[in-house]
Amino acid sequence: MHWILFSVIFYSSKVICSDLKKTQEPEQVHIAFGSDPTQTIAITWSTNEPTPESAVLYGKNDLSIKAVGTSREFVDAGPEKRVRYIHRVKLLDLEPGASYLYKCGSNVGWSKTFSFRTANSSEDWSPRVAVFGDLGVANARILPFLKNDVEKKLYDAVIHVGDFGYDLEENNGELGDEFMRLIEPVAANVSYMVCPGNHEQAYNFSHYKERFTMPGDTENLYYSFDLGPAHFISIDSEAYYYLNYGKSLLINQYEWLVNDLKEANKPENRQKRPWIIVYGHKPMYCSNVWMDDCAFKTAKVRVGLPGKKWYEYGLEELFYNAGVDLEFWGHQHSYERLWPVYDYQVKNGSTENPNTNPKGPIQITTGVAGSKYNVTVFKEFKPEWSAVRSVEYGYSILEIHNRTHIHFQHLSVDKGGEVIDETWIIKDHHEPYKRF
């Protein structure tokens, strides 16, 4: 009898210990560039219970180096007030252009081993980036193709322009957990750079702010980084729409943007990194049937908010005056590439070669990664500023070939990864468009 009782107690304690260890094992692993993509990588993961430490073992050929970071308790604001622990470790002083192995966790549980590659430090390097928006747990059409591409190491970064999972806070955050697990094969092996969309707005964007780790100290809402011959800028378009959380974010972002663009346009910086590429969620232009804000000339991201005399904090004029080359957006569940445009006027370089020395930014909406919502069809009438439109599921690929040439493609996964749009963007000089 005593032996049976001891066995039951011993077995029960083993089960409890096993379950606790399981909840302390890392999951939802993903990485992102740090302040310097050539030398810094941020690794983020989640556990359901606190752990003794937040650590990463890494190295170029083995896991002999250890870095320790921090963890933070994240309490979902839903009715169950579910608790998660978000762990962050920054790997510093990495070798530029080098491949590393890593795993994360603690002595009570480690992740499997992943790999990443730091950015090359040369401005003459040609980075290749996948860009898309609006990816859900249900109907995640592009994901098998993206996983395959990442396994082949085809990209130096992935940019997801808002709307994750649909929605991260659903079911007390469990859908967010499912989404982060879903993208792990991609996001744990290549820097997964993000910006917020309207589907992240719940509880003042808390799930977005807590789950990701982007460069800077703005809660992942806006930031910039350099990659090869390009300067990338990520913005929070939702600051224009969710003013119930306050207007200070919008003002702070705008002032930061002005300063960031001034810095990027200093002659010595524009010489090294002539391409300026911006990405956000809600577009300035669209020709879809769904009459969203982008269908109107008063689109908030484009012209700003009504002020005392006129609109203020608008981005189109700011980007035009700063000579921004490319802008990527999502939100509309469709693909639409525009001709070079400013204030609804087409600014082609020439009739024969519109994207050679264009006189305005080229804007691209790529929001057909796949979600539980249907694609957003287009109006029958095609505006003169719209170059190519598609409602096939797919994603975009940007290759910054050198300081004068960018190669852009959009792939349809409905057609097995076939390229359905392709163009070269060629610029002999990069400067504010007002000088043309």
C-alpha cells in the first residue's frame, strides 16, 4: 500500500514538473535587425511561465557564445487576463555579412537551433527583401512559398506591412500565439521587420508593442535602418486614425520623420545610401471598390489632419520634398503598383521609360498575403496613376541591385509563384523632386 502511494506521488510530481518545463520552453521565436543590421540582431520569444534567465547560445560554427537579456510579463487585456512572458536578447558586435547558428531559452528548456545572416557592411551590396501585408492565421496563402524561399536563403530581410493574424488579441491572445508560431520557420531565420496595421489597434496596440522588437525606442511603432545602398523607414499610419489614444504619437512621429529624412539627405549620407524606401500600412492612393480613406483625396496619411488654417502632418508632400523613392503599403487586400505620382499627377520619367528617373515616388500596395477576409476587388475604371492591379494572392520581392538600379517583382501564389508584375526602377541621381 505504501509503495503504491509513493509511486502515485512520484509519478504525479514527474507529470507536474514535465508540464511546468513544457510551459517554460521557448516558442514563437523571431528575429529582427538591431540599430546596426551589420552587427546587431534582436531575438524575441515567448514562454507561458517565467524562466531562470533569458539566454541565447550562438556562434558561427557552434553554440559556444552566450548572451543574456531580459524578460517581461505581458498581461493580455482580455477577460481572462492571460499572462505571457516575452523574452528579448540582443546579440551585439556580430561580424558583418556572416552566418550564425543560435538557440534561445534557459536551462529549463531550449528552442531548436535556428540560423541567421547579418547584413553586409558595404553600401555596394545588393540586398533582397520580401514585402507583403495582411497575413492571417486562416488562409495564409503565401506562407508555404515564403518558407521555401527562406529555406533557400533567398532574402536578407522580410518586411510585413501591418495586419497580423486577424487579430493578435483574439481569444485572450491565443490567436496571436498561433500566428507567431505559424511564422516562426520564416521569422526565426531572417529578420522579420514590421509596422502596425489597423488590426493591431486593440488595447492601444499592446500585442504589437509587446510581441515584436524593432530598432529604436518607440515601442516598435516607427524606426529606420540602413541596408546596403538603401535607407529604410517604417511608419505608423494608424497614428492618423486612432486619435482616441492621443495625438502626441502622430506629432512625435512626424517630427522624428522630418529629422530622419534630413539626416538621410545630407550629401554624404545620400551619396552612400541614395535609395530612401518607406513602408507603412494604410496607403495614400487606391482604386478599389471598397471606399476606404485611400479612395479620397483627403486621405489622412496623404494630406494629414485638419488644422487651424489647412491640413497638417501630411506625408505625401514631406516624402516628395525629401526625394523618397519607393513607398510600400498594405491594408487593401489587393496588389496595385502606381506610376510615379504626386498630388494625383503622374510624374513619369518619360513616356517610353516611366520608371527611369521618375519625378515622383513610386507607391506599391501589396496586401494579398492571405487572411480570413476576401480580396478587395477594383473599380472597373482604372485611374491614370495606376499602373498594374491584381487580386491574386501573392507577395513582392525587392532587390536593390546597386545605387542606380532596383529590380522589383510581384509573385502570384495562385499561379504557383509566377511573376505577374516586374519593373526596373532606375535613377541616375537621387534628390528632392522639387529640383526637377
